[in-house]
Amino acid sequence: MEPIERLLTQCVEAGGSDLHFKMDTGRVYMRVLGDLKDVEDAPHFTPEEFRRQLSTILREDQLKRFDDELELDFSHEILGVSRFRGNLYQQRGHLQAAFRVIPYTISTMEELGLPPACFDFVERPRGLVLVTGPAGSGKSTTLAAMIDRINRTQKVHIVTVEDPTEFVHDDHVALINQRELNEDTLSFANALKFVLRQDPDVILVGEMRDLDTIHLAITASETGHLVFATLHTVDAVQTVDRIIDVFPISQQQQVRMQLSVNLVGVVSQSLVKRKDGRGRIAAFEILNATSAIRNLIRENKSYQIGSIIQTGARQKMNTLDQSLVTLVERGLVTPEDAKVKAKDPGEFMRLLQLMAATPPPAAGPQIQPPGQAVVHQGGVVPPPGTGDGSATAPPPPQQGPVRGQPNRPGYRKD
């Protein structure tokens, strides 16, 4: 095994999520639980040696593309170890590389602790579902779990367009085709222009990068398809604004109308270190496109959406800060780590104090009925129709068994 592959294997064994090669110093860094650390026993690569090593895992045409464009996204697999998403780039004239670990196993929605609204989103026949968050927040993992759910439960045709292909899906109940940029198609926009001729039911767009891709994704959802896509935005309100603002002013009102009709929901997420040290856990902000939300989008009042989310527990909505408070309340993360990830630290502390001031329930025999919230990787998953179980939501009436109720704890490393 070549030194690069040995280091990638070492990264997987150490529970790392990323591996960085910095050739101006010859050093190697590994990201574990969100923190970078120097790999002290890594061999010292010279630029020439590193280029030679890369030639063992990349094709000649890929290296030529990098020489022409000075950027390259690619995927790599070490059999029996893991898949990796790689990126080559250059800084100060030196070749650098970053690898992201992509596990073979696709975690289920229950294992990841996705909120109840996500289970509703995957059952919708059409519309646009957006998964957002900063880089490294687990968007790909969440999307893979949602696509896997459809793949195992619905007789549909799924087409994905990614750069590069990350999680690999086998055909189960559904038929799935995965197209990789520069290998199977020339661009996201090009793939989306022709995907409607491929008889799809569900479409996954790896990233909505530009106006053409966003426009075509909205159009695909408008023509009766369920479309999943990602954006690098930090919350639901910013997501709506980003989509609209990318269009010329003359088209923005039309886009508001299209988005208000076709948006299904937005899942914004962030990863927080677990209190027990077993990896990281996701906190979610959920926007469910209710009639009130659609009306605000249509009337260009997106600044009011945050208030609707904040009080929308019965529509399975919650803010990121409410989700973080729930994780603290359940003892899954520390208040200090949660506050770092909070969208509004002041509001987070207010909710935390409100939670602390709430008297505990009266003592007595506690029987967990069917549908009771269960603590696991994503925090608390309440029964359908009861929101995120945050401290600000009143206790809901018993609703019966929860579809997709998790039965064991899980956690996410990446």
C-alpha cells in the first residue's frame, strides 16, 4: 500500500473525518471530532514525491485537468477500508490535497436522529427539500440517509448528480442512477436539463452552485418531481434569501412565487461535540413550508419566517437554538459547546435559563407509552406533530406510535 493510502487508512482507524496534505511544509494533518491535529509519524513528502504518489490513485486525464484548471474534485476508494472525496488545489505555488472520509455504510435516518419532519419530507410526491449548513456539518450524511430511506421503501426512479459521487447506493426497492460531474456529465445545469427525459421520480442535486442550477432545480420540482439539494447557508431564512437573491431583480418576484408553491422544507444543521466524547451530534433547524411560510415568501417578508419557526413546534418546526437547548437538557452536549454553535448566543442562554427555571415533573411511576420521545444522536425525536421537543414547546398529547421510531442510540463521526 502506498504511503497516501496508508495515511488514509490510519485516518479511518483513528475515527478521523478529513486528512490534509500540506506540501510547502511536507506535513500531514488529521481532523478528529472537528479539531485538526498534526500526524507526527507521517512521512515527510517532497512536492515531487507527493505528485508521484498521486499518480498512483489518479488517472492521467485527471492530473492533466488539474494542471489546466489548478482545481480537481475526485473520489477514491480503498477496498475494505472506505471511500474518500478528494480535492487537489494549489497555494503559494505548492500542490495541496484534502480528503474527506465517506463511510461504506449509510446510516439510517433513525440512527442519525433526524427530526420527525424529515420523515414527512421523504414521503412527499413532489417539491423541493433543501439540506443546508456550513462545510463539514454532515449534509451529505443526512441526504444519503434520506435517499436510502426512499430507496428501501418506494418503487421510484432516483437520479443523483454529484461532484464527486460520495455515498454509493445499491438498488433496493427503487432504481437509482448516480451521475458524477466530469465523469458522467459536464455540469450540474447540463445534467438537470436532460434529467426530465430520464423518467425520474426523485432527483438529488449535490450542490446548487449557480443561477442556472438553482433555476433548473426549482423547475424540476415544479414539474412534479421530488428534488433534494444542498446549500452552504446557516439557517432557513438565509436559505430562502440566498435562492431569491441569486436571480436578477426583474426575475425575483417570479422566483418567490415558484419557491412559495414548490418548497417542501429546509433542514439546516450543525455538529456539536458529544458530552461523552463519542463523536459529534447534529442540531437541526427545521422549516416546514406551511401556508403561513409560503405566504411570507410570496410577499417578500422572509424576515418574519424566524418567528414562525420559533413558535411552530406543532408543525414540527424548531430553531437551531431550540434544538441545542434540547441537547443540553438531555445531557448529550455541554452548554459551553452548544453556545459556540448557537445562532444567537443571547437567545440560547435565555432558553437555557428558562429550561433551568422550569420545575421538574411530579415524582411517581413513569411509564413510557408508545410514541414517547427517545434520546439518541440527533437529540430528542418527539411523536409526529409535536415539534422538536425543545424546552419552549408545551408537552403534547399522546399521539400513538411514531413511524420510523429509533430503537437504539447512534452517533455521527463526520
